[in-house]
Amino acid sequence: MALPGKIRIIAGQWRGRKLDVMDAEGLRPTPDRIRETLFNWLQTLIPAANCLDLYAGTGALAFEALSREAMSVVMIENNPSLVKQLQNHATTLKSDRHEINQTDALAWLKNNDKTFDIIFLDPPFNKGLVEKSLQIIKDKQLLNANGRVYVEAERSSILPEGWQVIKEKHAGQVSAMLIKQNN
């Protein structure tokens, strides 16, 4: 499947802005329709939220959250070319409520002590990263009370114990889920 050359910010202060998408291995920009559904799910939680985009890729989820008045977004991406593109997007949008880190997502999680209201978890497929990431998030208590995690993964992904699906949507072999920790 060919990647789109651009992603579109759907709503908020940057509504309609288009950002370039490079062709990188394993990069799957979240389609507009799925992003629109996700942000409808999160509409009451996004304003003033502190967010983490753990496998940032194109930054579509991070910049959409910022456009919709998230307080801040930390973006984690390992690919130097994608990090440069994220920095270019932030400059183009004149964003000042973000942090971009070029590092391995799991290593960053293990060394992080910040907590978040919303975590976007859309890692490369078929590497077991959803399960590993969620386990670290739970063990280190990185999700605030009433926080949510958006997971975009292959349908075969299994959530580790201690997580509950709130909303779910399927498109082909992809599952999009909004989850929370069990109390």
C-alpha cells in the first residue's frame, strides 16, 4: 500500500493544515477516519491534557492533540529522519507545547517518571511492542487517574492483564482501541 504524501489535521487551531509524510519502513499514518473517531472518543479529555505519543512516526496523533488544545505532548521516535520531520512540522505549525525525543521508546519508558493523561500507542506491527509498552506503563504507573491509552495494533495483539477496553474499532487487520487501567 502506498503511503499518502500528506496527513491532514482534522480539527482545532490547525484544522486543514497538511503535513508531509515521508516513506519510511513500518510507517503507517493513522487514517483520517480513524483519527476522527479517536478524537471524538477523547473530545472531553483532550483540552489541557498532558499526552505522550510513544511511537510518534508522522506525528499525526500528537499534532492533532495539540491542535485540539492539549496542554503538552511528548513525542518519542527512534528514526532520525522522522524526528527531523517532526521538528519541521512543529516549526511549520509554530508549536510550543511539545517535546521531541529521539530514542528507543521502551528504553525511554523505563527511564521516565512523568505521568500522562493520554498515551498514544501506535508502534510498528508484529514486534510485541504493544504488550511490552503497556506492561511498563502499568508497572511504572505512568498513566494518571482516569487516564486513557489509545492503542493501534494488529488485530492479534493481546492486552496484558490489568487493562480494559472502553471503545474499539476495526479496519481490515487493524484494531483501534481506547483502553484504561483496571482499578
